[in-house]
Amino acid sequence: TSHKGKPLHYSGFRGTVTDFPNFNASSDAETLYNAMKGFGSDKEAILDLITSRSNAQRQEIRSAYKSLYGKDLIEDLKYELTGKFERLIVSLMRLPAYHDAKEIKDAIKGGGTDEKCLIEILASRTNEQIHSLVAAYKDAYGREIEEDIIGDTSGHFKKMLVVLLQGTRDDDNVVHTDLVEEDAQLLYAAGEEQWGTDEAIFIMVLGNRSVTHLQLVFDEYQKIAEKSIEDSIKSELSGDFERLMLAVVQCIRSRPMFFAKHLYKSMKGLGTADNTLIRIMISRSEIDMLDIRECFRLRYEKSLYTMIQVPSSMLKPCIAGEFFPEAAQIAYKMWEISAMTKVQLRGTIVPYADFDPASDAQDLRKAMKGFGTDEDTIINIIARRSNAQRQDIRQAFKSLLGRDLMADLKSELSKNLCRLIMGLMMTPAEFDAKMMKKAMEGAGTDEHALIEILVTRSNEEIQAMCTAYLKAFKKSLEDAIRSDTSGHFCRILVSLAQGARKEGPADMTRVAEDAQVSETLPQTTLANACNADSDEMIDNFMSVLCARSFPHLRRVLQEFVKCTNKDIEQIIKKELSGDVKNVFYAIVCSVKNQPSYFADRLYKAMKGLGTDDRALIRIMVSRSEIDLFNIRKEFKETHDASLHEFIQGDTSGDYRKTLLMLCGGED
């Protein structure tokens, strides 16, 4: 492993699972046999025994089991256990090379390919591990792993995987001193220095040179290119090939840090990546789990132990003495963290220090008078004042000049810049009302906008918006919602539009009761989600999710995991559909981490073809003085790119310039 180019040599063993003292394979085999005998199996006993033995000892237990009972232990475990727990225990019983082989086989069988799994395994294994994997694959499946991977992948991605499968990287201590600078130059010339990229050079150098050699090459590259090799790969390569090459570079720099990042990502999406979590915990438990734990703490300022809430030697599937599938356990932990975390919300726009509304009003008038418009002045004033200050400018403009600033701006500016500046000039309540109106007028309804606004505003903000809506459009917001939406979705929005959600901390006496309300439902609706039970489920969800305070809901949703062994998000996605699913899901995401919910909405507004400018303007304007700074941080954390970069690449001109001023930093 290396750190900043200086190789660190760890002495000896860095795993967390070691040989069990006073080991007796036959008595262990007997314990396991008894744990599986009769009705149901003793999961606790199986888990405790298998996680406290090393892999070599587990192989001896397997042999002893066969000698004593004439049966294959792995087959018996598969028969007795189910789900994630079975996957976990059976994976622990396999030899490491056979475990890798099985993961790769699963990654390429069936419809799609799990490229992430191929990348993680092939980028991180040593020559010796690769050779054992190739042999194990042949032994287990009677096929060549290389042929199967070639048949399932394509392009440069395929070529690099084939190179890694040869397991012919130079040994760690081999450094070609005379080639370090030359390799760095080659990589630079193959990418940054020319139009197009010569991928073959990247494959040759990154696929064959030793770890120590490449660490020196990366240092040299940084000097020549004035940017890291990772940044160059991100700008020069794309798709799975880019992800593979980044993984190779990260493993060269530090395998433990590479795995720490993967573990973190596997735990961020609740229950979505338990396979990754299990695979890493198992494959590294006897190699470098101690280092991974340290890297995790360094990088995320949380211990891996608390994030999984288990001894990291194993995912101990137990909370409060009850059996928990790993995903539910992580979900439980996530809700607990969400309930405990005090987030300091920060906007990106603060009141302007030397504020003089009269001179701002005069400057704005000058910028719009005569032929042409001075957009720079308009942007510099409006984007650098707080909303309260902008209201003072509006008033000064009328008092001093007898003119309506909004009308003047509207006639001088156009398109998205006009929408953005007008949005900034309105009060938050006027702006929210306008956005609700926009979401409902014309042919289609923008349900996502209705959901986003009604779910994320406080009672006070919703009441102010209702007042502003009535004043501006001579119709109550509730009537507008009723005439534009229908069914359960309409009822949920009307309920949220009352702005009557309970406020204040969790009422611990009600938490269990509220969690139970939801708990009995999935069982009845699974049978026939479309009949009356589905209505009953929605009513129950509404009575809790639309009425209780956010701090209270955090505790309720944590308790819910405990009651059902499921995360509420899974159930919403599985049991509900359409707008009803989307609105409940948005409430849950907001309750868990509102800045993260907005970051996700911004990402969706800009990724893919075309930009949803209305969503972009709506969020940038409405959050700029509340939590846009936090949203930026969440965006960067989740998407490995900054909000600034996304806006830069997705918009243009004065519109882009104003958005970037609101964004307030590059992260």
C-alpha cells in the first residue's frame, strides 16, 4: 500500500479474522450439524462459529463434516438458510479464490453484466490471487474465465480486463528507474497532450508496471500535467473503461482506501448494495481489514464499526437480540444516524454588507435605460443581495422612480435569465406560488415540482405560499390542486398544502404506535396490492407521513425497520406506484436528509439530454439562503462531481453566470 507516493510497508498480518485457538474441526462440525437439526436452524450458533474461524479452519470443518456425516456442509447450509444470511455464510465457507470465481460467474450470467463487480475484483487482486481465481473458475465451472469475460464485455474495457486476468504485473519491488519519467510522458502524450486518447498506452502502462513503479510514475505525471492522473482519466476516458482505470489507479495508490470508498458507497444507498458489502467484508477480512477500517475513519470521519454497528470482523446480524438481515441493519443504522445528526444548515447568499437600496435602484435603472441592457450590472446587484434586501430595492425603485422594477426587468431580459432574475426578485412565498401555478398550467402537470415544493416547505412557508397564491391568481391553492390532480395523489397534496404538520421533537411515547400502524400493512397488501387493502395502506401512510414532525418521523422510520426487518423505502417502491409512490418516497428522503434530496433533484434536472431549467431555477433560487451550501456538499459526495461543474457544463451565457454566483463555490 502506498500513501502520497511513499510506499508504506505494513509488517505482517492486517486482517481482523484469525485462527481460532484450541481449534477442533470435528467438534465444530458436530456443533453445526446440531444447529441445523430438527425444525428451523440456530442461526446465532452458525454465525458465531463460522465468523470466529479462519478460512483455512473452515475448510477443515468442511472435510470433518463430510467424514462424520457423509454430506457436504455447504449444500446443507444452502438448504437450511435463506436470503442474504445464506449468501453470507456460504461465501465465508468457500476458499477465497472460489468465492471470487462465484462472484464473477454471478456478475456475468443472465441478462445484464455487473461491471462494478468485475472492476472491483480484477482491479484489486494480486498476481497470485488472479492465478488462483482463474484455476478455481475452471475447476468450478469447467470453463475459461477469460472466454466468458470476453463474451460478455467489449471495447477497451474488455482489453484491460483481459490484461488484468493474465496476472503478469511486475512484482512490487521492481522499479525501472529509467522508465519512470518516460512512462509519465507516455501517459501524458497519450491523453492530455493530443486530440483523442491513445487508450492502448494507458492499458499497457497501468496493466503491467509494478505498484511501486506506478506510484512514482503518478508523482512524475502530476508534475508534468499539473493535475492528478485520476483527473486526466476522468476527462480523457469514459464509461466502464474509465471506471476500471480509476479503480486500478486507486488500488495502486492504496487498496485499503479503495475498499473503504466502496464500502461507504455500498452503505449509502440503503439495502441496494449488500452484495458489495458482503463481498468486501469477506474477501478482505483476513488480508487488510484493519487498514480499511483506518482509511474509512480518515476519509469519512465515522468508524466503519458504527456505520455497520457490528464488530467489523463480521456483519453481526443482530440488534437488540433479534436477527436482522444486513440490509435492514444498515437501514436501521442510517435512520439512527439521521435522528442523531445535528446539521448546521447554510445558504450561499448572505445579506450584502454595504447595502444602499436607493443607489442599487438607480444603478438598475441606468442598466436598463436607453439602447441595450447592461446584464452584468443587473446580475451583480441582484445575485449578491439577500431576498429581504431585494424587496427593499423593489420599494426604493417605486418610491424614487415611480416605476415597477419587476415590469422593467421582464421587458429587458429574456428566456432563462429572465426567469431566474424574476424568481430572485419575488418574495419566497410569491416565488413558490408562481412555481406551483407553473407546475399546473397548460396541458401536462409537473407532478415532481408539486411534490418537491409541498414536501420540503415548513408549515409557515406553506401558509405564506397559500396566501400569495390566492392574492396572485384569485383562486385558492387547494382548489387548484383539486382541479389538476385526482385520487389518492390529490388527497395527499391537499393534506400537505394545509401546512399543519406537527412541529417539534419526537414524541417517544407515540413512536412505536406510529411505526406499528404501517407495520401490519405490507403483509395484507402483498397478497393483492390493487384491491381495497392498497387504499387502507395509503390512508395509514398518510396519517403518519403527512402529519408528524420530521424529527418524530426519523424515530418512527427507525422503529419501523425494527418491526418489519424492512426499510420503508423498499416497501414504498415495491407496494406503491406512480405519483403516490413518488410523493411518499420524497417525504421519506426529505425526512432522512433534505439537502441530499435536493442534490438528487438537481442531478436529475441536469443529467441526460436537455436540462430541466425550471427545476434548476426553482431549487437554486428557493434554497440559496437556506441550505444550498449543504446541498452542494451532498451533490459532490454522491456524484463525484461538483454542482459547479454540472452547471458549468449544462448551461451558458449570463444565465450560467448568475447560477454560478448563486452556487457560490467550486468544491
